[in-house]
Amino acid sequence: MPGFTILDSGLATYNIVILTFTPAATATDVLQLGGFGGSTKVRWVSVSGTTTTARQQPVGLLRRSAVNTGGTSTLQTPQKADSADGASQNTVRLWTVNPAGLGTLVGMVAGGTFAVTTGSAIQDRAIFQYEFQTSKPIVLNGGNDLLSINFQVGTAPIATVAADKFDMDIWWTER
């Protein structure tokens, strides 16, 4: 009997959408996804924003092997792509005050730079796309495999400021 694999489109799928988020000044990790004991495939991450003084903003997707601690964070409620799916098993935290202790860094799995524009119209975004069958997604395996969105990456990190308003959108599947 031949074996088969469930297509990812048949897996429980979730997302988080954060709009006009004001990060801490000189933000480090602003969002962390993980904690599920199974397998999480991150399919899409986009980050964009506006501010009062336009600039180029680096952003990184960092893999950590421990949860961030301290700071001020709130739990976010993942939304289901299919109302028949169960609740997400992952934890999503959003930090408005930097974590006091960043989890152990494994490495940066993706990164880029986008233009933070003035006014209310977003004109650029960093997109990390792994939704097609030809590209392997970022896979988080087990409860101590976490993904963080971080603004202090690269050789010359750019500080976030009080006037920043960021939008973030993340889609993932769980198995």
C-alpha cells in the first residue's frame, strides 16, 4: 500500500495580524511564536510600518531555543483559517517593553530591510514567504523551538522610536 502525506493546505492553519503596533524604543524581539510540542510550519511573515522620519529598518526572524522573559508582553489570540480547526497550540507574545532576558539565540533564519515611510500610507514591507510547495518553510519542532521578530539585527542596527507604527502578519500550520 503506498504511503501518503497530508497536504499542508489540509493542516490546521492560523494567523496573527497586528496593526499600528508601537514598539519599545530600540526594540529587540517584538513578537515570539512557539511553544507547541508538535511541528509548526511558518508560511508567511510580513512587516511594514510608518513613522515621522522615513528610514530603512532592518528586521530579522530569529530562532531561539528558550522563551524570552521579563519586559511587558501580552498574549495574542491566533485566528483560525478554518473555523473547524481546534485552537492553536502555539503561544504568541507581543512586547511593548523589551524582554529583560532574550531566549538563547540559535540563529537568524531570515532577514531583510524595508522602508519605514512617513504619513499613513505604507509603501514598503519585508515579506518572508514560504507558502509554495517549492519552498521549505521555517519549521519549529517542539516546545523549545521559537521564532522571534527582531528589529536589532545586522552590523548597524537601527533603533525604533516612539513615533513608529508597525503592522505584522504571520501565517502558520500546526501538526
